[in-house]
Amino acid sequence: MARIVKRTHTEPYMLVINGEEKYLCRCGLSKNQPFCDGSHKLTTSEEGGKLYWYDDAGQRHEVAGDFPGIRTF
């Protein structure tokens, strides 16, 4: 079943494990989940208050509706 998940974070979450820094994806775009691959950089020019989706090629598309009841993570 397809679902829409609204992500508002545009940078990774850093953890230190056994003295080594690891970065976890919070934007949802990384192809190396759960780790960050730098894909969040695609979100830097997003406009606040707008909803977007990204295709497999990394191209951004604006969503026509705002889905007022959507859960935010």
C-alpha cells in the first residue's frame, strides 16, 4: 500500500558509536537507509509551506494538494 509521509528534517542526525561518527537520514531521500548519503542537499531550495515529492532520478515535484491531515515526522 502506498502512503504519503511528510518529512520536515533537512539534515541528518549524528550519532557517535564506538568513537565513530555515523549519520542517520532524516529527510527520507537517502538510497543508503538508514544512513545519510547526502541526498538532503536536494531540499535546500524547498519553499516553506509547500509539499514536494522526489522521483527516482532525484527530481523534485510540487504536490498540488496540501494534505491537511498528514502526519509529520
